[in-house]
Amino acid sequence: MSRPDKHFHSIHAHGFVRVAAATPIATAGDPARNAEAALELAKEADAAGVDLVVYPELNISSYAVDDLHLQDGFIASTEAAIAAVVAGSAKLKPVLLVGAPLLRNGRLYNCCYVIARGRLLGIVPKSFLPNYREYYEKRWFAPGVGLTGLSVEIGDESVPFGTDLLFAASDLPGFVFAAEICEDYWAPTPPSTQAALAGALILCNLSASNIVIGKARERALLAAAHSARTCSAYAFAASGPGESTTDLSWDGQAFIYELGDELAASSRFSATAELTIADVDTGRLRAERMRFGTFNDAAAAAGHPETRTRRVSFDHKPAFADIGLKRAVARFPFVPDDPARLDEDCYEAFNIQVEGLSKRVSASRAKRLVIGVSGGLDSTHALIVAAKAFDRLGRSRADILGFTMPGFATGADTKGNAWALMDALGITGAEIDIRPAATRMLEDMDHPFAGGEPVYDVTFENVQAGLRTDYLFRLANQREGIVVGTGDLSELALGWCTYGVGDQMSHYAVNAGVPKTLIQFLIRWCIQTSQYDAATDEVLARILGTEISPELVPAGADGAIQSTEAKIGPYALNDFFLHHIVRWGMDPAKIAFLALKAWGDAEAGEWPLGVPEAQRVAYDLPTIRHWLERFLFRFFQISQFKRSAIPNGPKVSTGGALSPRGDWRAPSDGTAAPWLAALERVPKS
């Protein structure tokens, strides 16, 4: 059995690399002073635990010095400044990507110098030189296109030179990066595309990039698209204060993107030096490439660039210390923190469900919909989706048949809410008391409850759940309808549903792609956007405030009702685990690490709009570990057979679905042993 990982609290133990985009104060045409400015930020980055620092284009020589680049004295001064940076980096942890010209074979190249702990690892020339509008780079520099397999003598060392270089840490898996320079980024075929296909996970751009109106948006757009398309992180650093403003101006924009998402961005037009820092999840990048077959097909179509790429290895020597985590981790991965994006996501999710059910109604030629209405979240959401689907189809809501079916533990509040919702929506409501039929079945089975004993076992619960579904299917037969499933994605993940003749089965599972946490926000969204009338909104608000319970076991002597989350854990945590397992295939230790960062402090980070104060809670590591262990067992070992036989239902989130015909295929007789063993790496306190 494995032992707790002593480095559990270190980002480096979980595949993160700390990246910084630097905005130094430039001194136009003073390489020595620019080298000092670069080292000042390098020392700051070292203190912040940064692994990789990306500087602007030609930050050592300055960019906008024009013909000074061609002066021998200036070239010699730049070479001396680079040597000073190399020497000054000897005791610093970060790898430094600095910009300066290189004179080689009678040509001057605009280059990125890669420096690590007093060693020059390699030099990458700029491939594409702009020579239009305000740019005249071909006046001074030679293009680097086609320069591969070369080296250059720097002092007593032969240093790799060319556009075919990748740099990889020998002792930190995932720390693999490549560099390109400014205009390369705007080219239809950026060199970094080939670098990504060859294995680079972090793409770096040293840019001068003067600012004009709208250009900042364009830079961010390109980074978002490029990092998404290449399954990479993209770090960009543009020139800032101190560059010559003879004819141009500079805003010092810097940012880091990962898979299309912005991790960090600098202030712009600042008068001070700045480091824009974020922790890149290289494990997430590797996972996405592994799942995204088109990425690997593109590498094959390009003739496998890795066969034409030189990989420069270096010892990074990470300390595996606890240096915190510099990236936002969403508490609710299915629910955005940003209000505008939350509104957009809820709009899409709701309409995906409505569209899916509408098509199924049309295709099946069903005259009616049959749905069990409990007054809980799931059946409520399925019912309002059904109502909207019938509205769009021009069908009468009276042909939606809602049945509330009280059992031995049905509460007055939930039953009242069920009736109030059916009445408000104008559907055809009815009530079937399942207690007589359930009692008869329990008697036939010689169950102790039938003899008066308070035995509330799984049989007692499933007799009720099964009868409800049985009634619904037979009612659908009788009324020429189809049964709308109400169970959600979270319940399918946990196996928290009754198999076969139970809530696991329906004719169309409209909620099967929606996790429990998102359902709550979808109902809130329906209220906020007035999808229905005021009477319906009032009932929906009451339902949102109701304890989540299957209501299959009578309340105890203290009056406490059966609590789902007390049995299987908080849905907020379960949905967090679900997302990181299904979407990214993460190791349990990393999931626990991220969960602690997301949920360890209720006051830290952002909460999605609408989360009640009472639900803004925190979970410590032992609590997270406890529920993660139970989730792993339920998900991998005892629940797959239920998912292997689920009905149709629409996929809603990129986080995935659990249909065997879609995102998730797994053996029904599998074991959770490998995941539970990996969980042992997580400290118990």
C-alpha cells in the first residue's frame, strides 16, 4: 500500500508549472541597464517560486532602436549584456527567455535566448519578419525560417541554434516548452503549432507589439484560439514602458492562456515593472491531447514534427515546496463564477434539454408526456423543461401528465410543492398513493416492515421507488405517452438510483447530462429570466430551499428527514470529483489537492451568483478525502452496470456525460482498487 505523499501540498507534485510573463522597465538602447532590469524581475520571480519567465522581444537590446541594431559597438554591448544575464541567473531557479539580436554567419537574427541556472540552453531565431506598415524588420534582421539542426559558438560553448528547438526539464514531467517571437504569432502557420505537435506543452511568445486601438483584443483572441487548438498554454509578453516612442507606443500587455481560458493578465500602460504569474496545469494539457485524437492525427498529417525537432534537456531541480497555487479553481466546475457566462451557460443547457425532448416527442409521435412529480429539484426541472418543450411544439400543457405518488415518508411540504407546481404550469395533475401497493408487496415478500417492525432497508426503499416507475410506465401505455426521466448526472455517477423498474429507467432521460449543482442554477435562471409566470416562479423558489431527500424512509424520533447528502456526501464535492475524473481523468491525489484549493476557505475565491450564504461552506482535507474515497468506490466499482443500461438523453456539458453510447465506456464488473490505492497518497489530516 502506498504512503501519503510528503510533497502532496506542492504544485510540482501534481503537474503544475509556474509561468510568468515579464514586463520590465526598458531603457531604449542601453543593453547593460536592460540586463539589470531583466535580472531584477528574475530575482522577483525566483522568490515567487516561478519556473519559467518570458520577457518581451529584444528586451535586452530594446526593440525600437532601428539602425542602432547594425552598429558593431551596439552588438558588442548586447552580447556583454546577455553574458551578464547568463552569469546572474546561476543561483536563480527560473528558466529565463530573454530577447536580443544574434550575429551569426554575417547575418543578424532577432532571437530568444533560453537561459537556465547560468547556462545558455539554446537560441531560437524569429521566423517571420514584418515589413509592412510601421514595421521594417527586414532592414536589420534575417528570417529564421528553415534554420534547423544548427549551433552557434558562444564563448567556449556550442549552443543549439534554430527554429527546431524544444526545451524539457528532465526532473519535472510536463515542463516542456518552445518559443516564438512576435510576428510568428500572427502568421497563418505559427512555428509554435509545429512545436506543439512535437510535444511542447507551454508555448511562449516574446513580443514587442506596439499598441494601437483594438490590438489588445486581437492578441487575447489569438492566444485563446491558439492555446485551445494546440492543447497548450500560451504565455505572451509585450514591450512596455521605456521603449522608444518616436513613432509608436507600448502598453506592456502580458497574459497566460491555457486551453482557451485566460489564467492571468497584466495591467496595461503601467509605469512599473510587473510579473504576470499563473500555474499551468501540464497534466490537464497532456490529458486533453490524449483524448483529442485529432491533435495526434494532425501531428501525423504534418509528418510527425517530433522527428525533426531537437529536444534540449535540462535539470530544473524543483524543491517540491508548498508555494500555494496561482490559478483559480472553480468550486462548481459545471457552474461558471462569471455572471455573464453563467447566464449564457444556463441558456444553452436549458435549451439543449428542451430541444432534445422536443425532438423525442416528435419522433415518437407521443400524444402525451408522463412524469413523476415529487416536489424535489430533479422532477421539478424535468417538468419545466417538458412545459417549455410543449410550448415550442405548439402543444397543450394539459397533455403533460404529472403524477405525485406519496409513499411512507413523503413530506407535506414536498407534496404541496408538487401540486402547486403542476397547478401553476397548467398541466394535468393526479395523485396515486403507492402505500397500499407497497404494503401488499412487502407483505408478499414477508418483509419485517409488513409485520410492524421499523426496518427501513434498501428493499423497503426500492419497493417504493420501483412501484412509482412501474406506475409511470403503465400509465404511459394507457395514455399513449412516454415517460420523462428525472434522474440527473450526479445520481448516475454515484449510482444513486434504483435499477431497472426504478428511477434509473425512462423513455427519455432529459436530465441525464445535467449535474445536481447545475440543476439548481438552471431553476434559478428560469426564475430570473421569467421563463414562466409569477406563480410558477414562487413555487420554484420554494423548491430550491427544500432539503434534498429521496423521502423513502420515515423521519426519526427527532423529526429529521432522510438526507441524501448525509448518506453520499455533499453534491458540491461529488460534482467536483465527477468533473475532474470524467473530463480530465485526474489522479485522486490531484483531485483532492484541487478540491482543497477550491473548498478549503469559504472566504477565498469567487462564488457563482445566487449561492445562498448558508451554502457558502468550506471543507477541510479529511472531509474531502472521506467523501472522495466513497465517490471512487461508488463510481468505479458498484454503479457502472446502471450506467451501461441508461436510456437516451442529451449531452449538456463539455464536462461529459455517462452514456455508454457517448463519453463514458467502462466495464460493469470493474474495480475501484487502483483509484483507492492512489488515494493513499493523500494525507489523512
